[in-house]
Amino acid sequence: MISRKIKDRLLSLRDLVATAWWIILIVGIGFVVAYQFVKPAPPSHLVISTGGKGSSNQYFAKRYAAILEKSGITLEIQPAGGSLESFDKLKKGEVDIAFVSGGVIEPPEDPEAAAADDLYSLGSVFYEPVWVFYRSEARRKPSDPLPPPLTRLADLRGKRIATTQEDSGARQLLQRLLEANEIKGAPQTLASADAVSALQKGRVDAVFIVAPEKTPTIRSLLQAPGVQVMSFSQARAYQRRFPFLTRLTLPQGAVDLVRNHPPRDTYLLAPTASLIVRGDLHPALQNLLLQAASKVHGGNGFFQSAGEFPSYMDETLPLSPEAARYYKSGPPFLQRYLPFWLAVLIERLVVLLVPVIALLIPLLRFAPALYNWRVRAKVFRSYGELRYLEDEIRHNFDPAQASDYRRRLDAIDEAASELNLPLGFSDLIYTLREHVDLVRQELSKQQDAAKETP
């Protein structure tokens, strides 16, 4: 035999399930709908396209890889022949991320067509100054006046021009600058190690290089005797014509304070290298890349102040929505304080559970009332029969039906005694049976009154 206590618990559970099934159904539907908006977990492997071996892009990519590895993300580095090749790989879906120099991509005439490529910028991450080194008079006496500085590219018309650039994007930029100054022909390509001696020995008149100031070739040329760096006197005009260029200042004496090199403030032009990603790159990974970029590029530099990078400077491609949020509010709240994998897990759960909880709270507030109503409804049905019978006895009493009245009262009483209610609602049964007795008393009164009536 099942004990009364166990039986009551089973009854309570049965009523609870009968009450809650529709709540479970609604919450389940809400769960399924919310799941459609939960992004899958981010992949643990990314591919980035960089410049060739020894390039600044590859150096930075290795630093990114070390930072991402701490968050469990493997960054595979794929060398490319330059920004043009990197951009092409990105469009074809062969890589997830690419360093692309400003000026490589033509601004799209149709924004909708640009959006169809599904490529976005995470922002510019460092300057790539355009250096024009030229041969000055190396054999002049210290007492001789300095030769007039070279300040316009047009002054190089008819001169022997070379470059160390193998990067296709950088060569394209140099070609655009030369064509803007009506200088025809492609510059001669030199190996980086030969650039200094070629200038000093007069084999070439000028060397063009697009690279950060920390590049070994740039350092060598800045300190090479008889070699000067051109100051772009028309820098602002170039900015108007080529919006992706920024005017930078190399201060007087910045290279060598003792020898006052350069002897005057020198103005350079610089595109910025941007971090370009595919639109389907997981938002959490975009945030992680931006955090890595802030660590790698966010400090003071030769031409930049702390916190200047990353930033949205080259607007050729649209800014990623995740990057826009990052620049406005910083890293996501959870990623500031939790390991990357845990922050991503919680973010996914929040997206899933918030709408479900929003449904569940009002439903649970309504559930107790519904549960009480379901349990009481079993008693209320007997009350309905009792009330109907009482009205019949009071207002339409038929002495010939007295035995039928008692039989019906006994049936209600028996049904009440057999009601299976949770223990907490037992008082309803006893109250009902008391009311059945009251109707019995009314029946007896009506019978007595009928006997006294002649």
C-alpha cells in the first residue's frame, strides 16, 4: 500500500505537471526561436595574409599570433606578394584577415556593390610613410652651404628612380604618385641591401620606399652620409587628391640630435595599413583582433601618439559594426575580466536565456493561481451540483422525490470523500461535506413541513 504522504505528493506532482505543460511548451518555443539568434562558437583557427618574408606586416602578424594563442586561437600566417594579392585572397575566401595598404583599393562608386563583397575594415593599424631618399652633394666642405632641398616629386622628372618595393600594392601607390607628377616609366627595383650604395655611388638619383620607420633599410638610409630624405612641400595638395594619405612630420634632429639630422622639419606622406576582414568573421574574433591590435600598435611611435591606433582613418571600405562598437565602448564587458572562451560562452548563453527568462517570469507568476484553480475546480464541480439540488429542495420541493433527493446528496457526499486532492487542500473536502449536511438538514425541514401541511 502506498502511504498517504506519498500519495499526496504524487497527486501534487500530477496536478503540477497538468498545470505546467503549457508553460513548458511556450518556453520551449521561445527557446527554439531564441536559438536562431545565437551565433555559433567562434572557430579556433584563423588565416591572415601578410607581405613577404621579413616584411613589417609579417612581423606584426607574428605578434598577433602570440597574443591570440593565449586565448586558444591559432593564427596561420600566409605570406603574399603584397597588398593586392592579400586583398584578392580575402575576396576569394582563401584567408580570413589581411593587411591592406591604403591606396591599393579604389574607392567604390556604388556603396551597395561594395557591400556585396562582404569585406569590412577593422581600422587602420599603423602608418606606412612614403620615403623618397635622394643623393645630396656628399663631397661638399663643412663650410659650404647646404644644397637646396628636394621638395617636389616633379623635380625628379628625367632622373634615375629606383625602389626596393616588391610589394605590389606599394609599387602601385608609387606609380600613382609618379603619374600624378607626369613622371613616366616604372622605377628600377633594387635589393634592399643595395639601396644605400646605389645612391651614394650615383647609380640612381632617388629611391622610393613605402615602409615603417623601423625597417632596417629605412634606418640605414636615414643615417647614410650624402643621402637626404625629401620633404613633400605639396603634402596638403596630395591629401586633397589622395584622401587615404596622411601628412606626417619628421622633426628636425629626430634622427641625430648631435648632427642635427634632418636639418629641418621634413614632411612625409603616409597611407595607413588597415586590417581587413570578411563580413562572416565571428564578432568575438573581431573583438579579439582589435584588442591584439591595440596592444601591438597602440603605443607611442616615431609618428604616432599613444592610443592613435587602431582607428578608422582609411574609409575606402566600410567599418565593421563590431569595430564601430569597439571604438565607441571598448572591448565587450565580459572579455575585459574573463578568459576569452568563458566570456564567449556566457555571451552566447545570455542571448539564449534572456528571452526565455523574459517569457518564463510572467508565466511563473501566473502558474500558482492556475494551479490553485485546477485543484479547486474538482471541488467546485460538486458545489455546482449541490447548489442546484439545494435550490430545487427549497423552491420546488416534491415529497415524492425525497428519497431521490437523499440519494443525490449521498452521491455528492461520497464523491467528495473520494476526491484526490493534495494535502494542503484537504479543508475543501471537509467544508464541502459540511455543506452537504446543511442541505440534508434543509431536506429534513422540508419533509417535516410537508407532513404538517394538510
